[in-house]
Amino acid sequence: MNINKWPKASIVAIAIIMLWLKTYISYKTSFDIKIENWRQEIILFINPLSFLMLILGISLFMKEKNQKRYVMITSFIVSAILFANVVFYRFFNDFLTIPVLFQTSNMSDLGSSVTELIHLTDLLYFADLIILTLLLKFKPVFMGYRQYTKVDRRAFFLVAISIAFFNLGMAETERPQLLTRTFDREMLVKNIGTYNYHLYDAFLQSKSSAQRAMADGSELADIDNYVRANYSAPNEEMFGIAKDKNVILISMESTQSFVINETVNGQEITPFLNEFIKDSYYFDNFYHQTGQGKTSDSEFLVDNSLYPLSRGAVFFTHSGNEYTATPEILNENGYYTASLHANNKSFWNRDIMYSSLGYQRFYSLPDYDVNEENSVGWGLKDIDFLQQSIQHLKDMPKPFYSKFITLTNHFPFELSEEDSFIQPYTSNDKTVNNYFPTVRYQDEALKLFVQKLKDEGLYEDSIIILYGDHYGISENHNKAMSEYLGREVTPFESTQLQRVPLIIHIPGLEGKTMSTVSGQIDLKPTILHLLGIDTKNDIDFGSDLFSTDRLDFTVLRDGSFVTKNHVFTRETCYDKATGEPADNTRCEPYMEKAKNELEYSDKIIYGDLLRFYGQPSGSKKAFPDQ
């Protein structure tokens, strides 16, 4: 048999097949995509194919030389997109969005965080390009160029489109209203594929850009009615109890609640916080609600009582919006407002966003003595940062509202031996191992800071609020976390791990542990009520943590929510007492509320609706003539 008479394999077909298989293998090895049945496995397997056929099929119209060039360039771009998602997923357990790509100004500051996420074996993600190059160079007998007719091309694209509709049809059957759940990116990628997801993301980006231009004040009416109907009146005993006190608000980087009152290698992880809690209000059912903006999202939540966006970071995408933020409200009530963070002022676009939020002063990198000896990881060590900040507090007009953002307990959790107060955990996971010493270091920094406040006479005149900004250990480290916790990290446990500490210390008041289900969105009305400022006319989705009629309920940015007795995540309702799945009807009464709050908040941000609102202090009603 003469092999030269066999049909020749085209470079287009080979490129499609290799990219298809590479994408599917990446799904199975690099992403934690949950597959529940054989239909979902089929969807996952076929979902890259239609896109690859359509994008590489364009080369069927080209001559041989241009076709080869197009196939190589396109294969490289597609591979780069896949690899970028893999690296991003390794830490954030999430997929890239277009707004995240706009945050490239952050890249120069990421340093060791990025290098820690890239491995030598990652060259395998580009192995198909090497194979294609070798095939084009040596031209084996089974390969050849073919001039495609109109009929060939029509048949090819008809097959590609048929696969796309078959994929979408199966996906809609498996998950109805798939494209309306844009906050669940894993669901989208699982059903329509990484590449189609990015096309859909581009559509969402263009849609959101048009929303502000099309928005008008009438859209606020329904939102305003919803907020008023869900308003929780302040606790009479707590309202104004800290009137005219300074506010010291500290964001504890990557600090999760599982470290509180716990040990590693027989040593306390947070000895200072464990003691500080005894003289403070400690909220042990407090959740972070951040999205892709991480620390900046937590800042946004705390200052605005609005949810962050499901895509990108509000600090970047909507820094020019009008907000009714805590600093702006406090400015009108005689407070001096400042944020302190020993990093570049442009990182996370803070210099622009802080102006929109109403901060009067941003103490950034030039306001601190930063050198090689007092820096580690992302910058100035927490002990030096907090100690140097004392003088800034002393110089501020009183009363002040000051927000601190710590850094040392940041991935990849680097720490010198001289700063280690406890030994790392011992597992096969370097990230989890190193997390405990950096949390312990942060704890020591807070201890020294509070002592310095006492020494300088600031302690008794200030309320001190400490909160975790977001998770430090992602789901990619579930194996080591299961080992430390002594139990499997199920979706229920994973949601419970999103709890972060919230400690509110008010001079003269006794400590108390409060188990109300709550989130970062509740801090704005809580702080303002403690200072004697009512929020009943503000558009806030949070409620006062001390209110006697507040609902035990909080929504996470991925659409999960938590109630007093249940956790709803990944389309499953769990019983909090047992951690086992419960009948979904137990969670149904809260599903609409969770959906409405996320959608209403998104409408406010995308449409910049608060520009129609009225006075930021709440001294006027949003709609005075109603």
C-alpha cells in the first residue's frame, strides 16, 4: 500500500485537536471543576471544540504560507489565554475577566506572588506549539496542504456551529438560565468553555459600559424601597455610645477565623487577638464578601455597604462614580478621615478611589521610612508600618477616622527567621505551612501597636475595629487544610472557611462573643450608629450588627449565602449543625433576597445611580417628593 495516496492531515486539523485535548486535560488537572454526572463530563469535553474550529477555521480561506502563520499565531494566543487562566486560578481559584486585565498597573508590585505561581512544568502548556513547529519544519508524509472548496468550508463551519448549539443546548438542560448567573464563573466555564466564556465576558463588559450612559434616577426607586423595607433600627443602648471617639479600623491581610483560639505545633497562632477578644465584641459568624478585587473589595464593602462586582475590582472599573461612603459622611460630621497603607498610592487605583470615597488624606509609601531591612514580601513589615503610623495618628485633627491596611500576611507568606515567632506547619503544602508564622507575626504587630496607643494616650479615646479582609488559603489547598482541620473540606466547609475575624473594641465596655450571621457589608451602618449617626436614609445593604431586629443572613459575592441554620452554596443547601446536604426548600425563602441584593448593588455601580441620590450624609431623603 502506498502511504502517499492516503488522505493528508492538515495543519489546521492537527492544531485544533491538540488545543482541544490540551484544554480538556487542563480542565481536569489545573482547575477544580466539579463534575456531578456523565452529561457534565461530555459538556466539559466538547465545550472547547466549537470555538477552536471557528477561530482556526478562518485559515481555510488562506493560502498555504499565510495559513501556517495564522495557525501558529492563533495557537500561541489561545495557549497564552489558557495558561494565564491556569496561573490566575492557582491563587484566586477563579477565572480571568476583562476588568482584571485592566489592572495591569498592579503587576509590577506583585513580585514574588507571581513567581511563586509559575512552575517549570508550565512549559508543557506550550508543548503543542513545539510539535506544530517541528511538523512544519520536517513536513512528514502524513501532512499536506489542501485547497478547500466552498462546499468544504461550508460543511466545516456547519459542523462547528452545530457543535456549539449542541453544547449550549446540553448546558441549558443541565443548568437552566445559565447565562444569567454571570457571578458563577466556574459554572460558565464548565458549560460553555474557557474561550467562549471570555467572549461572553467581552459582551458583558461592553454591556456594562453602556449601562451608565443609559441610566437615570428612576432606577433607584425599587432599590430605595427594598433598602427601606429591610432597614434594621439601631440598638438604643449602643447608638452613639462611641460618639466623638476616634475610629481605628485595621484590615488584617488574608486573616481567616480558623486561626483564632487555635494552635499549630502546640503554640498559639494569635495569642494577642485571643486576649483582645475578651475585652471586645467578637463576631464569630462574620464572612468576607470579596470578589476579584480582594483587599480593595473589602475596603469597598466596609466603606459603602455595597457589594463589590462579580468581575474585576470596583476600585479600577468605577473609581469615578458617586458614592455615599463612610469617610464622606464623617467629613460632614466633624471627623478627619485618612487611610494609611505603606504601598504605592496608585496600587489598586487607591489614590483615585479614595478621593471618590471622601478620604481627606492618604498616607502612602512616601510617608514611611521603607528600606530593605524593614521590608519583606510585599513591602514594609507590619510592626514597622503600625509603629511608624502612631505619629501620623498623633498629628491628625481629632476626632479621626483612620483605616489601616496591613501587608505581611500576604501570599506567598514570606517571613525572615528573625521575625518568626512560631514554626511553620508541617505538610506537603508550602503555602499552608508558611501561612501560620505570618499570621502570628501580624498578631505580634497588633499587640505592639495597641500597647503604643496606650503609651501615647490614644487608646481610651478610640474605638478599635479589626477585621479580616479576605481568605488567605484558597480551595487549591484543601488537602493540606483538611489535614490541619482534621476533617474533609467539603463545599460546606469551604464556605465556612470564608469566615474572617471581626473584633470591635469600645473603651469601657465588657467583651462579648456575638454569633449573628454577618458580613463586611454590615460594618458601615454599625460604625456610624456607634458614633451616633443614623443611616435610615442611606442606601445600605448591610445592617447594624448590634440591632435587635437584624436578620441572621449574609450573601457572598459568588451567590452563596448563609443563614442562622443553613448554608447555600454550589446549588446545594446544607444544614449548619451537621454540614450535610438538606432539602433545598430550607434555603428557598432566602434565594430571591440573595439574588436581589447582588443585582441591585450591581445596578447602582454599573449605572452610577448614586449620582441621582441626594445628600451623602443622609440628611435628605433620596426622593423628597415621595
